Amino acid sequence: MHLLSTLLAFAAALAILVIVHEAGHYLAARWVGVKVLRFSVGFGKPLFTKVSGRDATEWSLAAIPLGGYVKMLDEREAPVAEAELSRAFNRQTVWARMLIVVAGPVANLLLAVLLYWGAFLHGVPAIKPVMAEPAAASAAALAGLHGGDEISAIAGQPVQSWADVEWILLRSLDAAPQVAVKLAGGGVRQLDVRGAAVGDGGKTDIPAQLGLRPFEPAVPAEIGEVMDDSVAQRAGLRSGDMVLAVNGQAVTMWPDFVHWVQSSPAKLLNVDVNRAGRTVNIQLTPKLVKDNGKVIGKIGAGPKVDEALFKDMLTEVRYPIGGALQQACIKTWETASFSLVMMGRMITGEVSWHNLSGPLTIADYAGKSARSGGLAFIGFLALISISLGVLNLLPIPLLDGGHLMYYIIEAVKGRPLSDSVMEFGQRFGMAALLTLMVFAFYNDVIRLFGSQ
């Protein structure tokens, strides 16, 4: 079932992103008077084709769904009737051609703004920016922060949720050695952020490195969900079992039980549980898995959670129409800017290339976000739309940004680049994109299947 939902969510996300991107090219081409011959979602053999409009544009759904294209009238591809020469792409001014190629990525960025706008209008559930007690000697503890402190601003930027804490700290790592943390109850603390860094796979929790963790209510060590065909189920654990001890040592809270399991991969554990008033001994061996580069144990069981305990932890981030649009534009701009910064750091070696994700990881996130609800899927779609827009604006031949680079050079020189230079650029662009795709796919395989 999860595989089916993942595939459907990935297909839906990809279709939306491709259609919006190509619609940007299409609308810009029509606006400057270029004739559009084909609008294709996907590559390869057409599965469905419909011809319509005064230009007899061919609307196509092709067999390979990883992208799409808009084919325009162009003398470089086929002879053009003299009566239609003015509508050929190659006959347009350099500014018109620049507008057409940039319209696709801009459409993706505008889609992200629209999605975020709708989400902020609706209201986004989030975790309150209230801290748990920081670990001794952590940056947070040394700054004088304590459990129960509610953060209202970091580095002068307002904080409404824990997601804001994570995002602002992530962008502040290289800005200054310390950031000001303002508390809702009054007072400002100076937090040293020099000990935090982005790790492989983008999974590193920056706030946690600094000792900042969201407050969580105490959860008893009572078994709630037991996954089918898991270590827990095969060992005999049942929903409702209250864990009393592991290897003879008392356990009262769920995090204590988790610590035992995760620190004992492939090791036998004797677990005493209270089941309906009597003590039952369960022997189990946690499965060895890799998580974010670490070897841990897992048994496939979760705690019984009293939802009322967590209700006070949640808040809702909501804005009026104008404020929601402003926040949507800010979030899109900041996300796009940060994406470019991270790409630059990858090139300079400051950030590992293992952070690069490919279609398998994107499909996995699409499925997870769809199963988490509409707002989660909207957030995922907006993020991927921004990434697609930014990627296509990079000055790499074959991408929109590569064509834009050619046209900028043409505008400066007053004449187009030679065919030999453009041919070399196309070959370089093809090699660069293939290399990126192979590396991203390799990262996907390691990230998704390396722990199996």
C-alpha cells in the first residue's frame, strides 16, 4: 500500500511541476508571438495526443514521465514557410528569447508562492518554540538557556514555531559566531553556533547540535503500535504492555526503552513487561540498521501516546491575505537563495555531495508527505518546485539557465555564439547533467537501501 501511495504521489507531484514549468514557456512564447507546435508532458513515444487551437498545437502525454518540453517553430529544426517566418523562435529578438526560456523556472517559483500562500491562509500546524532542558556543557546550556524557555526571535528574526528555529539557525551558521536568542518571557541570550555544521544527506539536526531540542511531555514506557512481522511482534510484545525493566535494570519512561533498543543492535535483550497485572519476560534481539551513518537497533514498536499531553505543544501559524502572500514570497525567496548557497558550498567542498538527492528520494518524500496529509504534501510540492526552478536557472547548457547564458552573451556581443561553441556547450552540459544524475541516484540507493 505504501509503495502504491508513493508512486501515485510522485506521479502527481511530477505532473504538476512539469505542466506548470512548460506552461510558463508556452504562455511566454504565445505572448511574444511564437508558434507552438507541441506541448509534451513526458518524453519518448506519445501515449495520448490531441491537436487543437488556431495553430494546431499538439498536446501530448508521452511514455517517459521524467520531464516535458514545448516545441516551437524554429528554422534550425525544420524549414519554415515564408508567411510564418515572423513567428519562428529563432527570428525573435534576444530579449524575447530570454523571456521565453526564463518563464519556465519563474513559473515554478510562482507556483511555490501560490502554494505557500494557500498554506499560510489556511493555517499550518507547528510545534511551539519551547525548549527542553539542554544537555550540560552544550552551547545552549552555556548561553544560559533552560527547559521551558520559549524562543520569540533568533538573530532579529521572529520565531513562531520550532521549524522557524531550525530554519533560521541553518541560515545563520556562517553569518556570525554568535546569534542573539530572544525569549518570550524577556531577556536575550547569546548562542555560540560555531560547533554546528551541515552533515551528509542533509539529515543533521542543527539545533540539536547546539543543545536546542523542543520540549516533549514525559511518555511512559507503554507499548502502543506493534508493526506487522517486526522483531517486537515475533518476540511476543503486545499493545498495552508496560515495560518494567531491560536486562534487570528498571525502565519507566519511553526514551529509556528506546535508548536500550537503539544501543543494542543484534544483541539479546531480556525485557520484563507488565501485562494485565502480571509480569511477562520477553526476549528479543533488535534488528541492526544504519540511520544517518550510525548503526542502531530497531524492533518495530512505538509508544502509546496520550494526545492530550501533546496538545499544548502545538500551535498554528496563520496570516491574513496580505500577510500570507508576503510570508509566501519571503519563504520562497529565502528557500531559493539558500538552495543556491548550498550548491555553492557543494562546489567548494564545504558541504558534502551526499546531500544531493535524486528521483528515488524525491519519490519517497512525496509518498511520506502525501500520507501525512494535504498540508504536508503542499509543503513538499512547494519545496520541490523551488528546487526545480533554481536548478533550471543554473548556467549549464541544456538547461534553461544555459540558454539564458547564451542569450545574455549574444546581447552583450551583439551577435550569437558560433555553432561550434554551442555544440561544445551542449556536450559539456550533457556530461555534467549525466554525472549529477548518476551521483544523485547513487545517493538515493545508499540513503534508502543502505540500512536494509
